[in-house]
Amino acid sequence: MTTPRVTADAALPHPRSAAGDHTPSRPALAVATGPAPVTAAVPRLPVGPSRHHPGSGAATVPEPVRLAELHSFEVLDTPAEDDFDLLVRLAAHVCDAPIALISLVDTHRVWFKARVGLDLCESDRAGSFCDDALSRRELLVVPDAAADPRFAHGAFVSGRPGVRSYAGAPLVTPSGAVLGTLCVLDVRPRDLTPLQRTQLTGLAGQVVAQLLLRRQAGRLQAETTAHEAAEEALRANERLLRGVLSHPDAIVFAKDLEGRYLLCNTAGHQLFGVPDGSLIGRTDDEVLDTASASVLRRGDDQVLRHGARVSATESFVQTGGIRRDYQTTKFPLHDQHGAVYAIAGISTDITAQLGTERALRQSETRWRQLFDASPVGVGLIDEHGRWIAVNPALCTLLGRPAADVVEHPADDVVHPGDSFDVAAISALIAGATGGAPYSELRFRLPDGEYRWVGTTLAHTQGPDGQRWTVAHLQDITERVAAERSAREAQADLTAVVEVVRRVQAAADAHRIVIEACVELAGADTVSLLEPAPGGGSLQVTAASRVGRRGQLIPLRVRDAGLHGLDPRAAAFLSGESVLTKQRLPHTPGLPATAPGAGLMVPIRSHTGVSAVLAVEWAAPGPGPDDRRAQVVTMLAAQAGSVLSQRSLLTELETLAHTDALTGLPNRRSWELRLRSLLTTVPAGRGLVVALIDFDHFKHYNDSRGHAAGDVLLSGFARQARAQLKADDMLARWGGEEFALSLVDCGEADAEAVLERVRTAVPDGRTCSIGYRMVGPGDRPEDLMAGADLALYRAKNTGRDRVCRDPGAAGG
């Protein structure tokens, strides 16, 4: 045993005391003078000389086996127990030693199950007395450890507590494994008497006996616990079985080989109309009529004949004359030798289910008759968009046999401009209000011709909860043609109203134009091209056909002018429509020389040509005077103001600053313009502000009517504006009054310009004008007040004349 881990000032207990308790110098316990008795379960250990050498005695147990045996006792690191504490006190007493230990040698440590005279719980195994004692099955006595070369240099001997003598009896199990020792230690050299050796060895046997009893008690406890758990599991299984057997919807039974019931749950007794438990020991013949019992017996015989599970539907008349149908599964029960000793089974009442299935089959037959005989095309579409059922009328409409339609996508025979896939169908149904949605689509016949079909859709549930669609289809080609003819007389108005309505609804202007061209002009492909960033090319920003969007058309002007350019670029650069007799280049799926026609129409906004509308038809295409070409031209003209939000906002802002009658800037615009001129026009550049007022305009309005007055005002605005430069501003000040600013205009020029404006009043009418030359420091209100004063002078001096403000600069 190595030196215990103690503090430097730890003192060794008194040689005759245990754990600090005062004990007389000679123990008062009676000790037998003969060998100590041991239990029958513990072998009597031999007592040899005190200086046996290692290796003597029987062969040692391998260390892994020894450790496994030690751990099987589950004693390591357990609390103190009175039985073991009593044995170490006896050992200390009979050997007259201050220290006594029950030491158990683990893998790397020596753990003390009981101890007297030492406060440690364990110590290192390496170099310990107990580790050396493992190699023998006899008492190890070291009378003077300081003189023994095996232990003289150990810290436990050379240091504190200064152990000088050691005696350890091995703890040997019946299997021969040495678990440790019952040992005594002293701080003085000494030897044990033969009686002490015998008694110490006997006490070691008692330690082993206690360990064996302890382990056996633990195993008995574990077995008791396991037995209780097994009994509880059995009770749980019994409860489970009773719960299963009491299920009211299923009959559970077992019969012996003679057909007598060994087991039957409550549902079975209820079926036969007998008290619970009364079926046991009886056969089906005793409780059922002969025919019903025969039905059940045939199933039993089949199980016995084949020795395997059998499932079948059994029908019989129960008590009261009611026929019931049961789905029954029967199977054999085998004993430990594999022989069949009984039959068991489970039956479920399926009477209602079979009735429902029969009704469903009848309903399906009636539905099929209506489906096939319907004059309207009817089809069923699955959740993947495929036809799964079609009636003869639908096959006739599509011009195809059912084999060429069923399991094919419904969208396969629809015009490219229409859509009949799952997403389109779901969107139509979701957007419908007040019933099933109705739509009109073009379906392609095998010869390539398209027929208009009116389609009514409704979702229905598939057998596994899938979302299927029922479609009713009728050929409406003639009706559509008639309606189209009736609409052609109003096509232009319809297009304008549609464009305006969609713009007001914040719809996509690009899409508006595309859809209108497809619908009203019957186009096959429509593209909208706008200048790409950088201005060097046109880019397709919207198209009716996948693959066109994003296409770039260069805007290169060659020496020969527009000759040889892409017709879309030519239309944009020239501002003139271009009609071609072939398809446009880069049409997806078609060569550039494919038959057809194309019309490129420039779209104009207030800044000029802002886009090009490119429309294509399959041959034959329209001529220049064809209505289709006129519709496209009209749509392009209407689209100019709505293709971009920026242009729309600009126009709205312009309307806010423009007089609606004359088209001139209004009073608000005039005030903003005048303030701007006063801050931006340098002094000396010449700036004139004038006010114009019609003479006797009220009399003209009263005699001719306000409409005539409006015409007079509009005509004057148009003719007067023609007399002015681009930098000059003519605005409607209010009523029949106008305000005018002349930039870069001296006094002599001002008189001449204003005279021309005075004579611009239509219909022989006249006006009076007052003006003021802008001087340094003039404010807007000063200028307007001066011009108004000069106008007042013109009115008072005979009207129809131009007067200058006398207070103006230079006057």
C-alpha cells in the first residue's frame, strides 16, 4: 500500500484508539483462542509463514477476470456499512494495531470499504502493500517495512505516518479471485502471534462472506424487481387484451379443432344475441341456423386444410332475421411442436360499407350513361392537367378518338395565345364569382384549324382527395365569328376605352398593348420595343410569345439611309409605319424568310417617338388599308401617353399648370414663370410684362352664347401665340384676360409685338393691352399692378389700343 494522501500535519491516531474515540490500552473485546469460524460459502484460507515470497500458492486469476469479479459486487464507492466496520474494529483489537482496513484493489487505486485509525478513503495502487498481496492467497506479514527492500523507500514508510509493520489477509472469493485484503498496520516494528494470524485470516473470510451475502442480496432484490415488473407487464397485457376484445366494432374469437368456442369477446356475443360468456364451449350450430353455421364452418375448414391465414367475406342471418356481411380473417394457432391446436379470427361488420359500394356502383352507372349521352363535350382533368375521362361529344369536338385524348395534357390542343394548364384553370375558378367560371378558348383540330370553344369549369374531388376539374365544352366558333363581325364597327372605340380603363386601373401598359393587338387585330405575335439604356438599340420589353423578351435590335444608320435596317429600327428612326411581307428576323421557331406579314408602328409621346409596336400575322397578312393594320395604328397612337409612368406623371403635372380651354399656361404657371424670370433674366436684357383684356366680351358672350365666347378665346390664344417667340409666354390670367411676358425685347420691339397680338383677336373683335418694362428691383406684384394700370388707361382712352405704364423704367 502506498502513502495515503494526507496533509503534512495529519497525525496518526493513537495506537489503541479508532477514529479518535478513546479506547482502553487493552481492548475489552473477548477474542477466541482458536481459529475464527467461517461460513460454508467462504473457503478456509491457509495461514502460512509471515515471510512467504510472491508467487507461492495456487495460480492467480487473470487481472481482467479479477477486476470483473470485484465490480460484480457493486461495492466500490458505497457508504460505510456496520457489518464491515465491526470487522475492522475486531481486526484492530485482536492484532493490537492502531490501523485496520478493508482494502479493495481497483484498476489504479486501493479503496477502503471500512477503516480504523485512518481518515483516507483510498490511495494509489502502485507500490502499495495491498497490490503486492494480490499475488498470493496467504497472509502477508511485513514485520519491519523499513528493513524490507520492497517497501523501505515507499513514502508511506519513509514519511508520515511512518508505517513500520504490515499484516494483510487476502480477500479470496470462491472463484479464487483476490479482491484485496483485511490488513492491520503499526508505527512500530512487530510481528503477529500465531493466534493473531489465525484470527486475522478468519476475519478476512468473514469479510468475503459479507461481500458474498451483500451481492446475493442485491441479485435477489434485482430478481424481485424484475419479477414485479414482469407481473405488471403481464397485468398490462391482460388489460390490453381485455381492451381489444371489448372493442364494439370487431369480433375476436378462438375455437378448438371441434369448432367449440374457446374465446369470444362481447361484440361476438352481441352478434349472436346471447349473454356474455355463454358462447364458450358451444359451436356455431348451437347458436345459428344451419345455413349460417355452414358459412362459418367452411372458413374454419379452409384454415385447417391449408394451415394458413384465410380472409373472406362471410354473410349470414343473425338473430332477428337480419342479414349481415362481415370481413373475416382466420388463422391457425400452433403449439410448441408446431401442431395446430386451435383457430382464431377477427371479424368486422362491413354491411354498411358494401351497401355504400353498391349504391356507388349504381350511381356511377347512371353517371356514365349521362356522361356518354350528353350532347355537350364533358371531360375530367386530373391534378396534373391531363384528361382522364372524355365523352363522345368532346371527342367529336376535338376531332380525335378518346385514345388520343385521355392521359394527354389538356393544354396540348389549345391555341398558343390561350392557356388551359393547371395554373390557368385554378386561376379561372378562383376568380369566378356566383358560379362556375366561363371562358372562351381556341382548340386545335388535327388538320391545324382552330375552333372557338366555350368552357365551363368546376373543381371536384378525386378518389384520394386530389383536386380534379370537370370541364363542359361547346363549339362556339360560329357565334364568335358573328360577334366579331358585330364588334368590328366599334373596334376603334373599344380599343380606346379598354386602354383608358386599364390604365386607370393601374394595369401594366405593356401588357395592355400586347393583349389589345392579339385580341383586336388577330395577331399571332406582338412585341413592344423601347430604347435600351445607352440609346444604341431597341429592346423587346414585352411580348406575347416566350423567347422574344429582352431581344436587342441595333439602331445603326448606314450611308444609304434606312435601307437594309431591321424594319423595327427603321420605324423608330423614321417615325413612319413599316409594313413587311415576311416574318420578322429571329422569330422563335421560324426562319427569317417564313411566310407571313409584319407591321411596325412607331409610338409617339410628347417627346417624339418613344417605342415601336411590332405585330406579326401568319400569311396572308394585312394590307396598308386593312382594318387590322388600322387597329394596330390606332392602338399605337393611344399607347404613347401610357407606356411609362414618368410620361404619365409629366402629363398630369402639365395638366395641373395648363388652362383646359385654350391650352395656355394657367394663372398658377404664370406666377411661377414670372418669379423665375425676375431671378434668371439679367438686368438690361429687356423684359416686358403685359395684361390683355377683350373689349366688350360680356356683351359678346350674352349675345352669342358662352360656346362662341370659348371659341373666341381659343382662337385668340392660337393666333396670338403664333406672333411670339419660343421664350415668350402667353398665359390665361382669368376670364377674358391674358398675361404676356416678352424676353430680350426693347421698348420699340415691345410696341410692335403687342400691336400684332392686339390684332390677333378673331371674328373682328378687339382687345386692350397694358404693359410695363421691367426695371431694377421690381417685384411681381409691382409689375402686375403697373401693367393693370396701363390696361385701365387703354380702356378709358377708347379701347382697342396698347398703353405703357407711365411709371415704368425709362418712361
